[in-house]
Amino acid sequence: MTEKPSQPIKVTIGHHHDRIPKDRNLKLVSAIGKVVFVVAVALSLFQLYTAGLTAMTALLQRSVHLGAILCLTFLLYPPFKGARKDKFTVWLVLDLALVATALYTIYYLGFNMEEIFERQGDWLPGDVAVGVLGVCLVLEACRRVIGNVMTGICLVFLLYAYFGPYMPDMVIHKGYSIERISTTLWLTTEGVFGIPLGVAATFVFIFVLFGAFLESTGGGNFFINLAYALTGRFSGGPAKTAVIASGFMGSVSGSAVGNVVATGSFTIPMMKRVGYTPHMAGAVEAAASTGGQLMPPIMGAGAFLMAEFTNTSYLEIVKIAAVPAILYYVTVLMFVHFEAQKLGLKGQPKSQLPKAWEVIKENLHFLFPIVVLVTALMSHVSPMRAGFLAVVSTYAASFVRKKSRMNFSQLLETLAIGAKNAVMVSVACAAAGIIVGMVSLTGLGLQFSHLVIELSMGIKVLAILLIGAASLVLGMGLPVTASYIVLVILAGPALQDLGVPIVVAHMIVFWYSQDSNVTPPVSLASFAAAGVAGANPMRTAFTSWKLAKGIYIIPIIMAYRPLLMNGPPAEVIVTMLATLVGLIAFAACLDRYFLDYATWFEVLLLFFAAAFLFWPGVWFDLAGLIMFIAVALMQWPRRPAAREQETAALDSTVCVEDS
């Protein structure tokens, strides 16, 4: 059984019963609490400074961020469950030593940065020692905060890099020394300080801080109350609002992670308030935000590259991309709906809900930060700078009304809370950097993508599935756009040789290049959402992977049916309708819920209904539709509303008989 990560200790003064005098314990706990508070506030101020005032070298900015995060980790999270930090024990001494080591490794990197850049490849023994120490610190932080699973995956990739010559022929490589591995991971931006930590240290942190300011000033309650007013009548309304809002925002921003932290600051607390678990709320936001890069009019940067590669106008790319993107969001919405039904999250009568206009009128000043944020994003301001403006405008708006005004003490406390809330996602991203670095160093991404094409044996559907697997591995070491470029160069011609039109082949690869946002072990959108939700990153990642299944299914349909409007109008319409019903059946099958909890026989029917509706052919469509309707008819009498009516009728009969 996997050991659960340690829970952060509360570094506040409390009651302790042990042999050491009570006042000494209180002083020790208070001292640790003060150190944590100072480090957390300093980190938040540093992040605000680099986000809105002065840009810093990527390696320097990320290293300072990680240094503070490691200090907070070792002070807040015990080495194992039950370890005491309220008195001097060997564990407290160990944690203080780890804090000192973390500070030294970051100091060494910052103080010698110019020399490190100059001697790339000609490393000193001190460089190697610091690299080894840094990687070990990240692994230990990951073990405490995330758990053994993520730590084990990182160790597997490290062992793969070291024992390359002894690997199977399919993934063999020359192998790398401890010197090369440690320095790559710690002294460059190809490892721990790579893209994942860069994401966490920039706009993820700033939007987590934005969420903390909203919560402290009362803005969070305003948006929750407004969400209740607008969506409270529907089952799981805030989650459905999150999906739709993320689609609209993503269609403009074209950034999955930026979308998560921008819209998630509002939608995730709403979902948690109505009953969704933190990891489910984060997963819904991550899955919805990932679809934003697939949604016109402004898709991910890869869409512009696709237009160039295929010699097709961008307007045409936008046109053919719209229907699959809408179908993806339908899939996420159905998962959200089924989850709401399973949790019994019913809508409330309109009379019991707050009036939207009254909520807005009472909290009108909180709309100012939203206007600032949306305007900045629409004006192509970087998400990091937009987040900085949102934080500053939230603080300024708090002075409009007395009840939301923040004094200096509350300001410092909010800065500290924001930093503490960011620990989990930053540690997860630092650990993911180890995987990223090893994939890049060993060339596993390119090797794997070439291998899967050979393994397809000329079978189109198998080739597409293998491309999806290759995109996942590439996504560990490359950003989404780079993953698309590499994969389309390697796999695009193979798909065309199998009879897939060039635009369809590129669209398939483009879709699959997005999957690393929501697929473990490196799922940046999920990690970002987990940071906002205060959830376990890996659990959030696996849940978002389930919700985003449309990203794997829809590209296969593109290869076999005219889903991209590349066929006769009648056939295109039939394909759209069949795919829509098929995706609903697939979501119901995976969630084991449609109108009611599904029996195993009904799950089997839903599975074959989805498979037949996805496959081309009128008779397949008819067979799938009949199976889908059969399940609906079987479950109709068992649906919750029918059971409530039956119970009410029975109660009425009993009352009549009693009278």
C-alpha cells in the first residue's frame, strides 16, 4: 500500500503534554511559526515583484522560488506521520539541516550563476555535489508533500538515465554519469528548473495569491453567492458554469494552465462549496481549461503552425476545429452532470436563492479586479502580469467598503496564506522537472515516437493510439507546441501514408499534443488546478485524465468519419449526431451512471453503443442508437425523480389508510 504524504503541521501555539517544560515547547512552536510566516510573506512579495515590476533571469527567479518552497516544506511537513516538531528531537534537527542545505544549494546557484553559465559541461566537483544535494532535496520534498508514487516515478526515470546501456533494445541508450544527470537537473533549465517549475513560479503562484486575496477580502464569497444566484437551480450548477466559462476563457487565452489559474480562482471554490471534493473541483477545471486550446477563435499556438504546415488558411482551421471542440466540452459536461447526480447535488428552489442583482449591488467593487484581469488577458498581457494587476486591484478595491477593508496585519497574513497554498503545486512541478530532464537527456521522447509508428503494423487505429502514447511521453519533456511540432514531423507522414488527409492528420496530432496537460505523471493543468483547490496533485491529475477522455476518443473518430466537415453535408450531420450520442454513452459507461446507477449489463450495452456510434456506417449507427435507447428505457423507471414520486405516492397511500 502506498504511504500517504505527510499532512502539514500547524505552526501555531497550542497545548502540548510532554516531559519538557511547557513554556519551552510553546517558545519553540512560536519560533518555527514566525520563521514560516516571514519566509511565506517574503516569497509572496518576491513573486509580486518579479511578476509586475522587474523581470529576472529564469534560472535565478525559479531558484529563489524553489529555495523558499523547500524551506516551507521542511518546516511545515513532518518526515513521517506522527513526527514531533514541538520539541527538540532528531527529526527537528534533521529538518533544520535540510532547510540549511536547501538554502546553501540555492545560494551556490545564485552566487556562481555567471561562472556556471561559462563552464557548461566542464563542471567542478562542487557543482556535482550541489546538484546531487538539490535533486535529493526535491525528492524528499516530493515524498512528504505528494507521496511515494510520484517520488517512485522520478526515481525510475533517474535509474533509466543511469543504466541506459542495460535497458531493453527498444529503449536502450548510452547511459549518463551521475555528474551529467545531477548537473543537468540542477544547474540548467532542462531539469528541476525547467518548464513545470517555471509555470509554478510565475502565473500559477500569482493566481493562487490572487485567490487568497479574494478570500480574505470577501470577494470569494461574492462570486460564490453570485454563482448560487445564477446556477443554483441546476444540479451541480457551479461545475457546469466552470466548464462553460473555461471554454470561453480558453478560446481567447489559448493557454491551458493560464486558463486554470485565471478562471479556477473563482470556479473551484464554487464547486467545493456545493459539495464537490477538492480533487474533483480541480479536475473539472483542468479538463475544461485543456479544451480551451482546442476551441476557436484563438486556439493554441499550434493551430497557427498547422495552417502553415498544411498550407491552409487559419479561418479554415478555425472552422473545422469548432465542432470537435464543442463535442469535447459536451463530454466534460456529461461527466460533471453524472457526478452531480451521483452525489445528489440537486438544484435549489429559486425562492431560496439570493437575487443576482442584490448580490452584485452589494459587492459591485469586486467586479473591478475581474474587469482588470479580463481586460489584461484580452490585451495579450502575459498571464503573470495580468495576475499581478488582479492582486493589486483586489487590494485597492477592498478599501471601497469597510467590511472588506484589509489592515496591515491582514495583508501580511494573506501574503503568507498565498505562499503556503502554493507549496504543493510547486513541489509537484519541481519533481516533474526531474522526469522532464531525463526524457530530454536520454532522447526517450524521439525514440519512443519513432518506435510506436513501427509498431502500428499499418493499422490506422493502432497507429493513432500509439501516437497518443508518444505525445504523452513527448509532453513530459516539451511544451505543447513543441510536442506538436516534433510529433507531426515524425508521425504526420506515416498517417498520410495510411490514407489520412493531411489536415486531418495534423489535427489528430494537435489534439494529442494537448494530453500532457491532464495526463499523469506530468500534467501541468492538473497540478495548477490542485494548487488552487488545495488538493493532492496526483489524485487531481488522475481524475482530470478521466474527465478529459474526449481528447483521446475524438481524434480516432476524425480519422474514420467526416467530423471535420470534410464530406457530404448529410454525412457530416449524421457523424456529428452519432458522435454526440456516442460520447454521452461513453461518459455514462465510464462513470457507471446514466439516468441512474448502471448495472454491469447496462455498462456493457453503453460501451457497445458508444463503439458502434463512433464507427462509420449507417447500420452501426442504428445498432448503437438502439442500445443507447434500450439503456434509457431500462433506467427511466429507476431514475431518482421517479423514485421520489413513487415514495411520495406510497407515503400518501399510507396516510390515507391510517386516517
